[in-house]
Amino acid sequence: MTAVRPEITDGLPTYAELLERVDAPAGSIWRLFGDNDEIGALNLLTPERVEQAARAVRRGAVFSLDFPINAFPTPSRPAAEHTVIEMATDWRDDSLDGFYLQQTTQIDGLRHVRHTEHGFYGGVDPERVRAGDPTNGVGVWADRGIVGRGVLVDVARHRVAQGHPLDHAAGEPITPEQLDETLAAQGTELAPGDMVLLRTDYPRHLRDHGSLEGAHPHAGLVQSHEMLAWLWDQRVPLVAADNFAVECIPRVAGSPLAAGDALGGGLLHPHLIALLGMVVGELWKLDDLADDCAADGVYECMLVVKPLNLVGGVGSPANATAIK
């Protein structure tokens, strides 16, 4: 059983057509939205799609999708130091020292990774990717705003119902077919412009069996052109998950994306971010939303994401809210 996909007639190329481009890097959306585009796939969130997202609010139920700051400290992104400051007898202020903006629930900006062969999104000069220069920074997204329809794809719950939970320890890859099967089981139809929230139940696995030291194997999206096509051809501007990388870690053996990055090759990240300009969200808190969706059978919501308005920011806390 697979999910039904509506026909898309927006005039944009398919992923297969993107792979045939000769006027830009193959597999990229560069210059589809203008020569100086810094918005990327968020261009898919048109005013009409935002208005449609508002119709997903039926009960006024609100769900925070953020874990606390310092929830997932690692050796490379240690916990920030929170200091409460007494300004005067009746006044307080506070500060965060050593705050890594991608240490907990986060979005990756267009500066986060470049494609080894083609560079940063849009061909931006790497010399511009520095503090104080706004080019491709999360501040551009903050000014624009990220609002649309979110759709939860609860692969973890679906697999438990089948009697075969996701294998995080083995870094199980999740295929496009599994996403379609989950959507069909939920009775959910993905529409163009929908933001995908992938639940793998990794935080529970991490609490019960994992460690924040060393590698973080987990189930996630498979590294393949078919997965990139699944996302782009359904016009997904944002894909977020409750794991460390959205994609499976370690990457699948023989990944066809081996030329994409310098971290050993084969990852989705350079293709999603540098070529397709998508917003990638990691470590999102999805359990409360998932429980509610399972209870009422409605897996869509209005999703609001507010990155920090940081000039030249590489990433940001997600500040994500789902409203049903």
C-alpha cells in the first residue's frame, strides 16, 4: 500500500530533470527562483500554501517541538553555561556562554555545508561565509518567516504496529517506500509545500541504550537519489526528524552520493542543503505531537518555525511550534 500523490503542475522541473541540468549543477535548484536567491526551497511556501496551512488548525492545540537548551551535549558541541545576573535588587538578566546554536533542536542553514564539487548554495563565494556577512545566513530565513502545513510521518509507530521496530543500533535506512507506506497507513496525503516531520523514536533509544560520546548510529532517511526525488518531487521545503542527522547514520554502504561531501562521502546533507536549498531540522521533539496524532487520526498541523535573526548565522534553534 502506498500513499496517493497529487499531480503537481507548478512548472518546476522534476528531480530527474534537475539531474540533467547543464545551466547549473546537476541535481540543484540554483537560479530557479532568481539569480540571487538566498531562500532556497522555502520559496515553495507561497502565500496560498500558508493560507491553506491555517485550515489545519481545528482545536487550538499547541505543541512545542523543541527540547531544552543543553539537552544533547556532545564533545564537539558541549553544554552552554547559563548565568543569572543580578542587575539590581529587583532586576535580573541572564546570559549563555559557549552556546552552540545547533546543540539541541535545530535547523541547518544554507551555510551549514557545501557540496565538495559545487560549493555553497547558489555558488556563493566561500569568503562570504563568515560572521557579519548576511549572505545565505539564517537571518534571511528569519526575516522571511517559516510557516506552512506540517505533516508528521510516524515511521516509528507504524513499524512497532507491524512488529518490527526501527533498528537504531544498526543505523537502519528508511526508504521512500517506507515513507509512502506509513503515510498510507495513517491515511495522510502529502501536498506540495508540506513540511515533513519524521518520527523515528530515537530520543527514547538514546535514553535507554545510547550514549552522547562518540558516534551516534540511528535510523534515518536512506542516502539515495530516490530519496532526494521523493522530497523534491513532492515539493518539500523542510524535512525534520527526531534524530541527529535526519539521514541514517552510518550512511548506507555503496551510497551513490559519494562525491557530495568531505566527511567520507555519501551523505544526503550536501545535496539537501547545498543543491536543493532545503531546511534540515534535527533533534526535534515529536513525541507529544505524535501521541495526539495517533489519538485523533489527524497527522497534519500548522507549523511555525522561527530561527534566530542572526546576521550570517550558520544554524539556529528551531523554535518550532505545531498547532492543530
